[in-house]
Amino acid sequence: MAKTIARFVCQNCGAVTAKWQGRCDTCGEWNTLVEEQPEARAPGPAGKAAGGRRIEFVGLKGRAAPPPRTTTGMAELDRVLGGGFVPGSVVLVGGDPGIGKSTILLQAAARIAAAGRRTLYISGEESIDQVRLRALRLGLTNSPLGLAAATSLRDIAASLEEEREATLVIIDSIQTVWLDSLEAAPGTVSQVRACAAELTRLAKTRNFAVVLVGHVTKEGTLAGPRVLEHMVDATLYFEGDRGHQFRILRAVKNRFGATDEIGVFEMTDQGLVEVANPSALFLAERRGNISGSAVFAGMEGTRPVLVEIQALLSPSTSGGSPRRQVVGWDSGRLAMLMAVLESRCRVSLGQNDVYLNIAGGLRITEPAADLAVAAALVSAATDRPTDPDTVFFGEVGLSGEVRQVAHTDNRLREAAKLGFASATLPRRVARGGRAASAPDGLKAAEIGHLADLVAALAAAPPARRAKPAEERASA
């Protein structure tokens, strides 16, 4: 008999080593190597000698109808999914503990079941009584949802094999499901990979949609190897701070819809409530005539979103390097933008502590936010507020030029819909014989260099200073 050779698998990145060591050489994480037995492989050759049959190849031309959808009744969730769940698809949902993954899936499953479709919810982390208590709080106890608590993959697979009319199956979570033929603990790389592969096979053969809930690491990424994200059809991240009422559901992979699409929800006592107009909600608490604030007209997938960018500068008192604190944006891009302002526009920022915040808990990744961040920084440095009725968007290059960005028309229409009077944006180039025009009632101020923005803000009147508490009391 062949000797069984043990191997050590990193539970963070999936790297395999022949011996245990405290630190993974691939990802650099400590104490993540766990001993696992190698997975069994079928002996013998593959191909025609092993009984394989020839596959048929066809051309690209032919019938390709769009896949049918099962809508959830939650417009924000359907937007992120691309229109609803596709039969036979596998969706992976990740997020921090307590962010609301189980809540939103229970709400969606209850609505689908109430519409007359067979829906199953299998919980591996909570008992049936715990799920029922959540359903009672959400007012979902009358929904004909199939509920079970199980962790054995053999039991789950045997039950799903007998289901003939199932439309949606939710597994909460994939890290708790285990296969007894593998000598590894639940949640390890081998268990997660094998269980996900079997559930994917069941989804494809039985033609029902499967939702897998996944844990995340301390960096915010899905736990386990990246192979799990490659196996599924869509990957959704549930973002937000548990101390904040807003939740962002973001699609980072979707074979049946657009990526980088977002859905906005608000956490309430009755569960997650959809936010149909997130721009108005993000700007609801904005105060005008305050230096260091600018409104950014951004795009999240196909949705335009307006959000406030706040900057604060204070003299550094630490004696060492000034602090750079960023919430909701890339700190490396902030450093680049500050260097451009100092080198190309003579705006002194280096000796100040800089704090940048994206209000509302939204995280922005697109470079179109450069111009709005620059406006907030210059406004804070010169103590000149930006026009409260103006939005900003545009990419900034290393020479200080303001470059064009995509979806200009959608950004301007969203700004006009919310009552903004003007927009500062890059110079638009005619495409197809004409340049894009601003909506009626919105004035477009096109600039070509960051120095134009600095000059415009320097000419603005200074910000009002709030009176101290004793002065307000005497008045």
C-alpha cells in the first residue's frame, strides 16, 4: 500500500506545505496551517482508455435565451443579483458577523415562499428555535418556509435529492457543513471545497438556486481559498458598520448580471428596509457653508450615487510624521492627490494631520472621486467652503490635469434630480459629433487643471465660525 503523506494547508490562502510552520510563506498569516489528509484520487488513466466518450463541439451562433429569474420582492436585492435568482446558480454571500446576512436572506426566502415557490433554509449555526425567534421579530412566521438545522453534507444532499419542486436553498453557513469522508475539521479548506462542490452539483442537476453564506477574515475578505469564489456564479459582500444603520450589498462577481452593483438597506427593528433613493439619505444630514466638505457624484455599478466627502486638517503636534486617517477611500490615492496639490498647485498640506471621511458608511473605489476629494482638501486648507449646490467628479493625473470619467450624463441627471444647481467636472470631448449636454437647470463648469479648482475656491468667501457655547448663552 502507498504510504499516506500528511500535508499542512493554510486556512487563509489554501497554500500546501509538507511540514508545519508557524507562519505561512504564501500569505504571511500566523498559525493558519492545519494538518489535512490528501483527498482521494481515482486511480488509473483518464480519457478514452478509461471509458470516456467524445464531446460534441458547436459554434457560437445559435439560440441563447436569457435565463429565467426568481424575483425576491426586494428591489435592492434583485438589482444586485441582476434581476433575481437564476435556477441552477450558486451565490456566495459574505460579510462581517452580525452585519445582517442571515436577516436579509431570511426575509428574501420568506417572500419567495409566500409567493408559492418551494424555499428551504438550512441553518448550521443556529437552532430552529433561534431562527424562529428571528422570524417572529421580523413578522415572517406565517410564511410557508421550509426550515431545518443540519451540518452533515450527506444528510443535506440526501434531503435535497428527494426535493422535486425546490426553487431556492439557503445554506447558513458553508463553514459549518462537513463531509465525514474527509479527515478534516469543519471549516477547513478541504471541507469547504468538497462541500461547495457537492452543493454546486446538486444545484446544476436539480435546477434550483443555492445561496452559501460564508465567513470573512479580519481583513474583510471571504474566509478560505479563492477557489470557493471561482466555483460559484455570483459573489456578494454585505458591508457596513454594526454601529451604523446603513448596509451596502455589493456584487463583486456575477455571471448573470453586472458587477460592482450595489443595494442599499437600512437596519431597523423590523429587519432590513430598502433605501430607494440612497443619494438623498447620504446627504440628509449635510450642513452647508462648512469648509472641508464636497459632494461627489459617483457611480456604483449602473446606479448614480451622491455622497458627501469630508476633510479635516489640523496642525501636527506629535513631533513625528503627520497622521493620515482615511475612512471609505484608498489611503494610497489620498497620498498621491496631496502630492499633486503641493507640487502642482502650491497648496501646503505636508505639516498637517489629514482626516478624510466618506459620510454614510459608503466605500468609494472609482478614481472619479479625485476631484471631489481635492475640493474638500483645498476647502479645508483655505477655510473656504465649497458651493453647497455644486457636485464634483473627475480623475486627477500626476501633472494636475483633470481627466474624463465615464457615465457623465447619469451623474449630472442624478445631481439635477436632487436639486443641485451646478457641477464641476472635466472638460468633455465631443463623441459621435456632439458633446454631452447638462440637464436643464444645471450649470456645468468644466475645468482642465487642478489649479483652476484651487483658484475658484480661493475666491470664495470664508466659512462661518460657530460661536462658542458661552457666547451663545450670553446672546
